[in-house]
Amino acid sequence: MAKVHPNAAAVAAELATPTTTTTTRPAADQETEPPTVLTVWRKSLLFNCDGFTVYDARGVLAFRVDCYAASRRRAEVVLMDAAGAPLLTVRRKRLSLAERWLIYDGADAGTTPPPRPLLSVCRHVGGLHSSGSGKTLARVVMPTATSEAFVVEGSYGRRACAVRDARGDVVAEVRRKEAVGDDVFRLVVSPRLGAPLAMGLVIALDEMFGGRGSARSWLRSAC
């Protein structure tokens, strides 16, 4: 039986500290709901697992990722709610020229026929910058759309990156939380994107740039 991580209670108390939130560039139209502020712990609550534990602004468990097979070449990662029900499946696309991850609803990624993914996240190749102020890390498209949906800019390794929509407005940000190191960071999400999809993008970015395995560890300093 899997054991709960021994530091879980202490981390939950630390993660519940309030944070002032501002967006880098507000959306052109005023949103009726404030952004969602999540605190992401880059560890599973289960002692023998790899993954994520995500708390809301009150310090209550919101999402979790528990990967029993710790590998730098995972084929898929499942985002779950606090009770362990699957919300999204983030799956690596095989045989693609650039590293690409597909985000599916729930646990349906393995069904036949395969469902249409919600989003496709492709690692940006080359040194070009987008219309924003940071280095382009990844591009996100909706399979049903003909144009790019979002672009991810900045540095995931330094926990300072933003997801921008086609207008250049920030819909999600990853921010450092200095007091607790790189394994704990803030995720600020606009209601226009939603917290589950934002966490799906974080999972894809972590697989691309997180440096969990030795073959990717150089990306932590380069990105």
C-alpha cells in the first residue's frame, strides 16, 4: 500500500500563505471572476510516487498527479482531482518531428477510436521570439481550430513563464515562490483558461523542460 509523503502536512501549511496577485497584462475585456491562484508542489503525496500536489488559495488539496513509474520518458500523465478521479490525460504524441503532448478530457486517451484531444502542446524549436516579451517555449493549438490558440513564453526552469492567447493577453502564469525553492511555485490562472487546462499545460511543460531525468537536466539551466 502506498504511503503518504511524510512532509505533506508541513508543506500544506506553508502553501496556504496568502499571495498578492497581479497579471502581467490584463485582458482587454474585464473578467467577472478573479484569477485562480494555485500552489503547485512538484511532488506526489504518495511516498513512492513521482508527480504533483496542487493546493488552492485556502490550502485545500485541488489536484494531484501520482506516477508510480518514475521515468524521464513517460508516455502519459493523468491529472486527478482531490479524490483521485481523472480530469485530464496528458499523452506524448509518438513519431512527431518536434516534441508534442496531447491533452485529453478525463481518462479517455486510450479508447478506440481515439478521441479528439482538447489541446496539442508542441515544444518550440528555434530562437524566434513571439510578440510578447519572452522566449517562446511552446505553442498550443486546438485541433478544431485553424490558428494557434496560445503561446508559452519565458522560462519554466526558472519558474517564470506565461501563457498568452492570440491577442497577447496573459491567461496563466507560473511564478516562483522564493522561500521554498523550485519544487514549489504559484500558478495564476484566468477563468478564460481554467485551472485544469492550466495544470495540463504545466504537466506538458514539466515533461519538456522539467529535467526530472538526466538526459533533460541541462534544460533546467538553459531554459
